[in-house]
Amino acid sequence: MALIKDGAFVDDAWTTVGDDDPVPGDQPAIVGFERWQRDRDQLLARGAPLGVRLSSDQPPALIADDLGHFDVVALEFPRFGDGRAYSYARLLRQRHGYTGEVRAVGDVLRDQFLFMHRCGFDAFEVTDQTEIGHWQQALSEISVVYQPAADDRPPAPTQRAAT
Amino acid sequence: MYRYDEFDQTLVDERVVQFRDQVQRRLSGELTEPQFKPLRLMNGLYMQLHAYMLRVAIPYGMMSSEQLRMLAHIARRYDRGYGHFTTRQNIQYNWPKLPEVPDLLADLAKVQMNAIQTSGNSFRNTTADQYGGVAADEIEDPRIWSEIIRQWSTLHPEFSFLPRKFKIAVTGSPNDRAAVRFHDIGIVIVEGDGGEIGFEVLVGGGLGRSPFVAKTIRDFLPKQHLLSYLEAILRVYNQLGRRDNLFKARIKILVHETGTEEFARLVEDEWAQIKDAGVDLSVEEVGRIKAYFAPPVYEALDADVAEFRAQRDADPDFDLWAGTNLAPHRQPGYAIVNLSLKPEGGPPGDATADQMDRVADLADTFSLGEIRVTHEQNLVFAHVRQADLHELWTELTAIAMTTPNMGLITDTICCPGLDYCNLANARSIPVAQRISRRFADLKLQHNIGELRIKMSGCINACGHHHAGHIGILGVDRKGEEYYQITLGGSGAEDASIGKVIGPAFSEDAVVDAVATVVNVYVAKRKDGERFLDTCRRIGPEPFKEKLYGAH
Amino acid sequence: MNLRTLTANRLGDGAVVYLTGDGDWSRSINDGRLITSTEEGDDALRVARRCLEAHAVVEPYLIDIIADTGSRRPAGTRELIRSRGPSIAAGVPAEQR
């Protein structure tokens, strides 16, 4: 597993912790939503950054009031065809105003990379580590977009108005 | 009609390059079939029984003669000289070779066509009334809004992996020629109380395993909010649509299980939050797209064309055709011409490359170089001077496209069935052919009157059998083909789902069974009653009695 | 057990092919290897899987066939149509071709 951020493979400072595993006290840790609900006070009492991971049937409304506690929200793609997290990412960014890291985890493939990027994901846990160029190409091979989303690509209608 | 600008063209060209790379990776072995399959499906490329099949979108059924000539070229160069027009205003090629598909797509892109999202769990081709802009009964041109939806729904980042495929249809007339009530979203252009134009929005229609007629969730949506409202519907569906069961994943099941009112509330809640968030197009952009659909310059003609009248009087064959295959045009002195793709004994919806070329030429001569495809698998010339009709009829007769059978018993909707399709359980084309031969006699057909037979080779219902006045569904019984008959369906504004009449018939018996049903109707009908009317009035019993009574 | 053979579609053109006795592929079902036991079926599937990995064919599977003297045909309409091609004339009515 490798992490892509800002167009490069980077070291992942975060540890994803299972629901019954011990949470490291001094390292950035990502916990599941159930764990967050169960151990909220202990997790907040730690002195290290905290992230939360939502499965594809856990919409971000569940954590809307707690977003200030999280530096990372990881959204799961249990398989690439389960597209719920695209909506969740946009809601996080555009409805709940979340500005921390939104991380795509699970079945994250380069054929969906552009869509994820457009919906507001900015970190990607991937298994295909062959070449970062392939991933960058996936972001640039289609240069026209028709709809506004959570990215800053200007949609065609906006560009038409400007010309 | 709409013409691509640099943005539209760039996207389609880039998509061809992207797909060429994916095909290359597959052929080189870098991609396995399970990895490649979703990629090819996102570009309309299926593996069928005998070969690959490529589905090409004809957005809301509109084609220029140049585009149709390219479709003919593709049929010749990459296929076996013919194509099949479908119930969703697409064309399918049955024999393309994988290494050549990128070149095929590059050729399509030269004439502003593509196969983007003609399969896969995303938006499919947006379909519309084939008479857009010319129908006498039209409130407003549905093509403008179909094109707006086409662009918005292309490579939508949030909605490219929906629970299941998603089909939108638009009509601008109260008479529904686009089967909008059997779509995931049906959009009906309506006039509001104050005279302003807007949309009635219906959701959750569909055929297949669980047929539903769409329900209205909004009586009147102001025009400028179409895209934000669609985005709200899709966002609700993307999050809540079932992903645990393929057969329950369409939005119709979500609407059914949630309840129409509650679903509408969820959509309205979502919409309230995004309606002013920049999804909707500016007035200027709508205007830009609308300008492409401005009415052409017609000649100022009398509504009464003496020449046309005289030709009808003089030639009974022409008269019969004119009475059956023409539709009223909003412009005096003009007519809408339906070209039948249902000749006696022909596979419904098929056209050869030679026919396509000839139709393109005739469109240039007689109909402003424009052709439309209908969901009933016929073609349309939308701007023909009535004075030219006889000459056009003569030319079309030479390519077997003047069978005077629009809306009649031989104007069958028919899927490719088990002759081509990997999903099919039984053949449908041969049954349609036999029906068209059995009822070939024009006097007989016209005596029977409007009767829409729709036939599918499996439960997925590409042939809309649920919506047929007579529906025929092919089923497999231990390796043998059987056919179940439904009665009383309609795909029009009075949409209804046909009911199964009884046990299925064997291949040998099914055409006789259809004839029996027709005979019951003819015996029981009252003056002016269509088959559907009689069927609704008398119910299934009289039909059952004749079909099964002896047993 | 029923008489069987193994079929697939060719990667390049999607054509229907049958696995032959010597591990090649043929367009004709009459060249297909006859499979008379579970072991022979497993063996054919193993060969097919290698061809799958070599990107020659897709979706291989076993089908029941009926063998008369000299010729074979698949049991069931679907495979019969696969082996013979569409049962209808394409594009135009037969009488006009």
C-alpha cells in the first residue's frame, strides 16, 4: 500500500487502527466510526492528531459536528463500483466545509482517479505503485469538464462565458 | 442541431486516446479481462454471443446526413454492412474487432459522435421525442434540455458509479412519444399556471424484472433549475440506492421502497441546499445551446397543398402511406415523415450501409440534411415540403422504407434477442419476422388499426414488452424457446404495464396466439376503439378463453 | 456424464472458438476436443486458463454436445446459435438479398 498526495508517492505518517487494537498515544491515528463513538473521550485526550474512517454506508452527516477533531477523514471504496464515497467527499467539502485531508481508501484505481480528485479527495491509498506518471496522466488525459464539483477545474460553460 | 465547440470536441478526442490506451493495454496483456471489462463497458463495448458489440449514442435521436454517412462507413469498414437502431436511440454494431475499435471511435469523433457511457452504471444516452422542434402539439423543444443534460451527465465525477444504469428521457409534448414514464427520470415540459414553461419531473419508471410506471415528484420545476434538481435526485439515489442486490439497484426500487412522497421530500431537502450553488447553467449558456435548435428557415407555404392532395387522390399506395406514416408539422405546407425500418420479413430496426447512405442523400435533398431515430426503431425526416412527398415516397420505396405501418401490428419493437445477445433467453427477431409476414396484408393491418407489439428476448426488457399493447417475452424452458404474452401495456402518456395472460407458448404456437388475441379484439371492439381500449374495457378473460379455453 | 466440449470467445474479434485436442482453438465445433469425464473437463479448463492468461481468449466454459456420426452440435438453443451464427439474415429481409 502506498499513499499519493500532491502528485507524489509520500510516506504515510498515519496508522489505521482496528476497532479493538490499541491506539498509539503519540502518533497520528485513523480510527473507525464505531471506535470514535465508543472511545471519543479517550481519543480526544491523546496528544496526537486523529483521523476517522467511514465505510461506504456511513455518510459524513454522522460526523458533521465533530469534524473539527479530525485531520483526516478516510472514505472507503469497498469495490471501485461502489460510488457512494464520491457524494460523501463532495458533501464533506461543499456542505460541511471540511478542509482537512479527505483520503480515498479501499479499491482505489487510476481509472477513477480523476473522478475522486474532482469530488474533493486529496490523498489516495493505492496498491498500484508502478509509476506515479500513470496516476498523473489519469488526471490530465481528459481536460474538459462539464460540471462544477469540489475541484477548481473550470467547467466548459464557465470557460465558454469567458471567451 | 447542436454542433460541438472546441470543448465538446476536445473531450471526445481525448476520450478516444484514453480508450485506445486501454485497448492497447488489454491486447498487450497488461490488463486482464476482469480489469478491462469495466473499462470497455464504460465505452459501450460488450462481448456478445458471436463477437464484440459496440453501442454508439445518437443523442436524443438527432443525426446530420454527414453523421449518418459515417455510420454507414463504419458499418462497411468495421462491421458487416449493417447496424441496428435501438429503443434508446442508439445504433449497435454487431461485429467490430477489438483492435479496430479505437479507429472506429476516432472516425466517429470526426463527425461529433461517440460511445461514451452507452453502457455501465452511469447516465446513458438522454433520449427525447423524435419530433422535437417540429411537432404540432409541442409546448417547447425537448432537444435543448436534452443537450443540456447530455453535457452535464457526461463523465460526471460524482455519478459515474451509480448503483445501476440511469436513463433520462424528455418530451415537450403532452402526447408522449419518448416513453418517459418508463425511464429512471422522465421530464415533461409543461406550462405552469401563469403561462410560464417548466418541467414536470417523474422518477422511478422502468421495465425489466420489476416494471414500474414513473411517479411525479414535482409538478412544476422552473426551467433554470433543471440541473440542480437532477443533481439532487442523483445525490439521493447515489447514497441510498441499493447496492446489495443487482436486481434491486435501479432507482425505481428505491422510490418504491421509500415511498414517492418521502423520496420527493429527500430530493427537495437536498435541492434546497444546492439550488443556488452554481450547478444550473447561466441564462447565456442556455441561450447559446438553444440557438442551435432555432427553427430552420421554412418557405412560406399554404397549409393546403393542392399538388399533394391530387397525388393522394391519384395514387392509392401513396395515399395509404401518407395517411399512416406522416405526422402533423407545426409549419404550414410541411410534414413529418416516418421511414419504416419494419419491412415485411425484416429484422426490426436494422439498416444496411447502402440504405443509410441513401437516406443521408435523401435527407439532404428533402429534409435539410437531418435525420432522427425513434425509440420505436424507425427513422424520421422532420422537415419535408408536402409538395415533395410523392417524390420522396418514390425514392424511399426503392430502399424498402415506405411500409405504411407506423403504429400498426407489424411496426414491432424488438430487441436483438438470442440471435446476438449474451443475456437473451430466446430469439425475438425471427418471431417479429413471422408476425410481420402473417399480418403483411395491408388491408388487414389497417383494419386492425393501432396495435403496438413489443418483444424482448429476456426479462431485461430492452424490447419494452411490458409497454406493448401486446407484449411478448422470450423465456427459456430447458433449452427450448417459449414466449409469454402480456396484454394491455402502453408506453405512451397513458402508460401502463401489461399483464401476463397465461402460460407461455412454444415458438411454433406464439404467432397463432397473437392472431387469436387479435381476432378476439376484432370481434369485441366497439366503433373507434383501439386494441388497447378494448383490452382495457373487456379485461383478460375473453382473450384467455380463446387462448386456453380448449385445454 | 454428458458429452462435452469447451468453448470461449477469441480476444481480438470475439469469435466463438472451441478448444481442440492439441490445445489450439478452432472456429468449428467439429474440431473441438471431446470431453467424456470430469477429469478431461478439468484438464480442458486448465488448458483454457493458460490461454486466458496468454490473452488469447475470454470466458471459457464447458458445454454439452450431441455427437452423431461425423458431426456434432451443442445441446440447447443458445449454444446452437453460438456455433452457427445468427439464425436470421442480417440487415434486410431474406427475400431482398
